[in-house]
Amino acid sequence: MFGLFSAPKVKNNQNHKKAKPAVKSVAMKKEEELKPTMRDVLSTINRMQKELDLLKLAITTGEVQLPEETGDRVFDSAMDEIRNAGDVQRSESERVLEGVFDGQNMIGSDGAQYDVPANYASKSKLVEGDILKLTINNLGAFIYKQIKPIDRVRKVGVLEQDPQNLQYYVSDEGKKWKLLTASVTYFRGDIADEVVFLIPAEGVSRWAAVENIIKQ
């Protein structure tokens, strides 16, 4: 009689033991799905950088500014493209790498920042998101070449300047884009002048290239 009651207990214990691997397998699968990818990490870093830029602007100007629009930034898309293009090319006489113009500097495929001469950027009318090739020769000279211009559109706005940090802007339809000081001084721009400028045709950008300035 006692034997009749003991058998079901053994059976239940066996079923319980068999179920454990299945539960563990599902848990491991969920854990793998939650692991961040490299793209997730880079996206988080870019978002943090944008927030830091806004914080710096708030500290220097005393004004808190929200992002003008949301969406994919053209710079991030261009960086994804060159990361898949390949490694830096090296030889005895020179080093060659690709990078993306961020409106002020070039961010190379190696993640380093390279200074782009403001005069070159102004005269070449470089737009944020343009892909550049940088050649560094054995004499230490930096030679830039625009190899893949981003699609751009022409707009007209008004020249403004922040009285605190003296940063130039162009505004149009409630939006603002930063301008290189060298570009404004080259055309001898003054506050309230009309600016013909270039920005990426698609995506979000922070900087614009001055094409011309019409004196008021």
C-alpha cells in the first residue's frame, strides 16, 4: 500500500528534473538577446555626446536649448559607412585613411579626430557628413581630399551670432545651424545679413556650409 503512493512521487521528481534544462535554455536565450551589440554601444555614446554638447552650451551661454529636431544624424550614418570600408592604409612614405567631416573636424575610421583647416573647409564648402580621405606623408603634411560629398540642399537664412561665445549661426524657419567663423569672415558677413547655405538633403545636421552672403 505504501509502495503504491511512492511511485507517483518518483515520477513527479523525474519530470521536474527534466524540465530544468528547458527553463535554463530559455533563460540563456533571453540573456543573449539582451546583450548589447556594437551598434547599440555606439548609438548610446553618440546620444551621450549630444547631451554633453547641450550641457556645455547651457553652461557657456546660460541658456538651455533643446535639440532642434529628432532623427538620424547624417554624421552617424556616414561613420557607419566608413567603418565597414576597411582599415587604415600604411606604407613607408605615407598613411592614408578615410573619415567623416563633422562640420568642423574630420573623425577618422580609427576614431581619432583630425583638424581640418577652416579655410580649406570654407573654400571647399564642406558639409557635415562629407566623406574625406586624409593622406599623412612622411614629412607630417596633412592632405585632405573630398571623395564622397553627401547630397545637399541650398537654403537661405539670416546670420546671427551668440554674444557669449561669439559662435555664428544661420537661422531659417525656426531652426539654427552653426557656421565656421572663417566662412563668415571670408564673405565679410555682418549680423542680419542674408546667408545662402548648404546642408545635407536628408537627416539631422548641426552645421551648415556658407555658399554666399548677401549684404543688407
